[in-house]
Amino acid sequence: MAKQRRPFVCGNWKLNHLREDTEQLTTALAAHVSNLTHVDVAIAPVATHLWIAQQARTNSALKLAAQNVSEFDSGAHTGEFSIAHIREMGCDFAIVGHSERRAHDADTNERVGAKVTACLKGGITPIACVGETLSDRESRKTFDVVGAQLRAILRACMPNSDVVIAYEPVWAIGTGKVATPDQAQEVHAYIRKLMRELIGTDFSPRTRILYGGSVKATNAAELMQQSDIDGFLVGGASLKIDDFLPIMQAAGGI
Ligand code: PGA
């Protein structure tokens, strides 16, 4: 049965690409994305280079995402940038609660919830990340950990909220160890069930759940066949067009 959700792929460039590469990759991607009618595509360059990407994209079918955003509107928060700032830079999306920020930048469940609230209030669609560590998985705490992260995100949501959830098992990020399609689907199904229980039967079937963690051209199509996987949050393989394009095509069923 065809999925009712439109596939979505977001490239998370992390701390990579200076000006020239940002311009070249953005321009090249924008040209391809205008021909891909069955998938939504966004890129998340380094925050300082969102301006460059905004100018380099030749059409707005290629969406822009921030890799993070402050939960505050303004004030004494050195080094931060707000929803209003990323909107001025052309963003429609913001990644919040990425595991690297949860581990190193004090993104607690509570703070991630506050960031989701700020996004929704300011008209930015959050791509809210959840995922367990290897030790969580080995001690059979995957559902407890992902459940607690998701509850904090969903507390900020209403039935009509526009959010994207990204399931990224920490042990699969940048390691080359991808979750099997069954492992990923099991957690995606759990996320969808919890969304239905907590927010309702309108929200759950229309909200996209992305998988992230060592996604490549060689595993994307198989993951995409799972009933609750609606696309990907891609790190390493989003940095070169030859790696990223086949993932976008696989998500779009090409
Ligand atoms: P990866 O990163 O694709 O390099 O594993 C994914 C992510 O961290 O979003």
C-alpha cells in the first residue's frame, strides 16, 4: 500500500564545507531537486553559511534547515541564534535535539521540547531527533529512552502541528553500522504508536518519521520499503552530490 506521507530527505552537513563547496553543492542540488517531484529535499549547512546557500540555490524547491536553533527569542544568549534569524536566512526547518548536541551541548529532553515550542510558534518545522545509545540498546532500554525523548517533543505539539521526527540510533551515526530495516521499522512503529496515543489519529498517520545513521545509496531503497520510514536524515553521504543524489532518488521511488 502506498504511503500517504510525502518522502522527505534532509542533508545534515554538520561542521563541513566552506563557502566555495557550499555554493557549488547547493546550486547543483537545486537543479536536481526541481526535477524530483516525489520527494521533499532540504539541506542543513553550517549556520553562518545559510546565507550563502540561500543565495546559491536557484529555486526554492530545495529547502534550507538550520542544524540547531535557540529556544529564546532574544537577549543575553551569547553565540545563539533565534527562530527569527533562521527565518531571515531562508530556513523552513530546524534540526533540534541531534544526538551530538544532546551529548555535548546540554540539549536535555526539556530543552529540546522548548526548542520545538519555539519552532512551532515561529513557523519553522522542527526535525526533532530521538535515538538510543549502544549501551541503551544492549540493556534493552531503547523504547524507554526513545519514549522519554519523544514525550518531551510531543508535549510541545498540538494535533495540527507540523513536525518531523528523526529516529537516529546513536550507535549508527557516522559509524558505518546501519540499523537493519527491521530494527529501524520496529522503533518507527513504536514512535507512530506513541504519537497516536498522545496526540491523536490525525497527527500520527500524517507526521513524517525519518531514519538517520549511516544512510547510503546502497541501503536507502531497502529502508524506504518499511511502512513507517518516510525518508532520511543524512550526514556523511549528504556532503557529495554523487552520494546524496541516489538517496534522494531512492526516497522518491526512482
Ligand atoms: P551519518 O549522520 O549519516 O553520517 O551517520 C547522520 C546524522 O547524524 O544526522
